[in-house]
Amino acid sequence: MSEESGGDLDARLKAYEGRAAAVAGVGKDPVNEPMIRHWCEAMGDRNPAYAGPDAIAPPTMLQAWTMGGLSGHSGHTGRSQAYDELLGLLDGAGYTSVVATDCEQEYLRPLRPGAEITFDSVIESVSARKTTKLGTGYFVTTRMDVRAGGQPAGMHRFRIFKYAPAVRKPRAPEDAAPATGAAASEASTVSRPRRPRPVVNRDNAGFWEGVARHRLLIQRCDGCRTLRFPWLPGCNACGSLEWDTVEASGEGTVYSYVVMHHPPFPAFDPPHAVGLIELDEGVRMISNVVGVPHEEVRIGMPVRLEFEWADEELELPVFRAVAAVAPVEGNGG
């Protein structure tokens, strides 16, 4: 794309700022106890505020009540023509890949079972064309205002990157010498497409510093001594902002899992298993299950922590299957 045509596209995209992305959207279900229970079980959140006759929904479920699920909203309810046009314009210009980059939420009041959810969304901003390690494209930010029973309940700001994947120039055959053994393994790792980078901020930097030292660190509240993962600025049990860390033993089991087939992405080789791992310390984390074919992963399978290079710069904690166990009904798919 030429600079001139790129500038023309920038102007056309900017014209969508301030236009509706969703109008009069309606949640598929009211706030309800089963979804709250499933969320808390998956997240390992035992806060008593989320159970019992006076239960409230975890605030971070705000977006969940607006989502259409795999079947989508009936009749595309709420989604605007302007938002479809914007995404179609980017697709037509070659920016067909998408990755979510970050979100921001504000909570105005608690949501209780039975509350009917409605929402509106606006296209808040479209960036100028940006070049990243993933490729060249545009950041699109939407802001959703969520209501419960017609009253403001919260705000959800969501940003995606619509991009054309970067094309890696292959080495010329005459420049490439055959590699064997460790050199071949290293070359294979280096040539693999880069995976999306984790978002490292002041709240989770200590976790990634631990990974760099091959240590899996779990936060521990200084007030009530509750362990928590993922890392948070405050304790979700007592609210204390003071904490230290403990190092995980690295032993755990597969609590749940899914096998990822779609969407395809150059840095991954589907199908592959993504597990919710319950560590021996009692917290859970999401990571890849390695060491066995994806179809052999089972709930309850014992696993052990390893650190694996995803590419030449990114090392990640993964969990290797220790031994197979008998199949368990209701396993992930």
C-alpha cells in the first residue's frame, strides 16, 4: 500500500470515530447464579460475596453479560452497520488478522442475579496506521456502556489490532548451511514465527521476573495469607494491598482443558491443548500442556512445570504430562 493510499484509508477510518458500534444491545441472559458459579470455579475465586441469597456477580464479569456466545446474538441484535463497515473496510485493505490487545473496565454498582442487561457501544478511536512486530495495521477502540435494569452499571473499553501479518524474508539457500543436533534445534526455534507478547505492567512484572529466573511465583496476601493467581494489585479475599510471594513446586494436575483448532495463527501449530492447571498450592493458571498428543490430555492428568522458548526472545512456563490417567467424563473438547 502506498503512503498516499494509506493516508486516504486513514481518513476514511477516522470518519467512523464517534459512530455507534452497538445500539440497544440486550444480554442473552439476565445476571444469574449458574454463570457466577461457573466463573468462580474456573477462576478459583472463593469470595463469599459471590454466593448465597445476597450474592453479587464478580465485577470482572461485566463483559460476560453482554456477550453472544458461540451462537451470537439473535438477529445480530445491537451490532451496528457502521461497525461492520469499519471491519469490512479494514479486511478489504488487507488487514484481515485480529488480536485483542487490552481492555479497561469501570464498575458503577454491583450486579445481582435477575438483573436484565442492556448496552450501547461506540467506536471511540481508530489509530493511525501502526507497524508492530506482528505486522502493520490499526488499533480500533470501542467503549461499551452497560446498564442493569435500565440504570448505569459499568463501562467496558476494548481495543483490538486489525493487521496484515509481517512477512519474514527467508534466508537465501546459498547462505544457509545445514545444521545438525543442538544447532538444528536452535535454528528451528529461532525461525518459528513470533508469538504475541504478554502484557507486562506494574501489577505483574514480578511474575515475569520470576519466569526469567525459571521460578513460578505466586502472590500471597500479607493480611490473610491467601494465595492468588493471576497476579493482582490487591487481595480478593480481604482487600489488603500488601503481599509477598511463594515459589510454586511446579507440580499440578489438569483441572480442565480445551483443544484449540481455530482460528489459525502463524505462531501456533494447531491442534494443541490449552489447560487450566491446578497447582499443588491450590491456585490455577492457564498454560500449554506438552509431552503428549493433544487427544491424550485428560482432566486429572498430573503435570510438571517446565520453561520453554517460544521464540528467540520469549520464554514461557508450560506443563509437561507426567503420566496418563483414565479418561474422565466431561473432559474438554
